Amino acid sequence: MKKEYTDQLLLDFGEDGTALVPVVTQDARTKEVLILAFANKEAFEETRRSGLATYWSRSRGELWKKGMTSGDTLKIQEIRINCDQNSLIYLVTPQGKGACHAKKNDGSPYSSCYYRAINQDGTLSFIEE
């Protein structure tokens, strides 16, 4: 059965469930890309169980339920899968002040982790005040 045409969920997290799948997280209303992160089987199942975006933190080597420290959780509205069933989109409703752990000068979080643009000369410009 071809993954492109089945109604069966065939995500492959490897035999031990630790293989990582990329997850693009978008605001369900605006479609703004908030985060690109990864999920293993445990993170994916916790996302589906809890209704809150949960990832596998590669830098910390642990489950990461977005917003558990900051309060800026991401409520799942819909989960989409690509044709090859090897990446996901979480459509979410932000439940706090922003999605990014980085803070603006006033201490509030950026709404998206993509708050800078790369200029022609290789420097970065902030695109959100």
C-alpha cells in the first residue's frame, strides 16, 4: 500500500520510537510559521493525548511540552501529515503571549521563532518590533 494514497497512519519513528520527524508549527488562524521542531513517538503521542504541542528537544535530549515553563502553550487544532508520512504540521492556537523562548527588549516573547530576516550583506534585521 502506497503511503500517498492510504488512510492509514504510517509514521515511522523507528523500531525503538526514537527516530525524529520534523514538525512545522503554524498559527491556525494566520498560518504564520511559529516553530520548526521535531517529534519522536513519545512526543507525538503526548501531543495527541494532551492536545498541546509537544516535541523532542534535541538540545536537551528530553520531551518538551511547549509552554510548561513560560505558560505560552500551543493548543492543537489540527495535525496534518505530508504525502510520504515523514513530516507533520501542527496547526495551533497560541495560549499565551508568544511562541518563541527568545524575548524582546520589553521581556515579552516573540510571536514566532522567525523574527529576523537575513540581509544581502549577511547581517540580520529584526522584523517584529
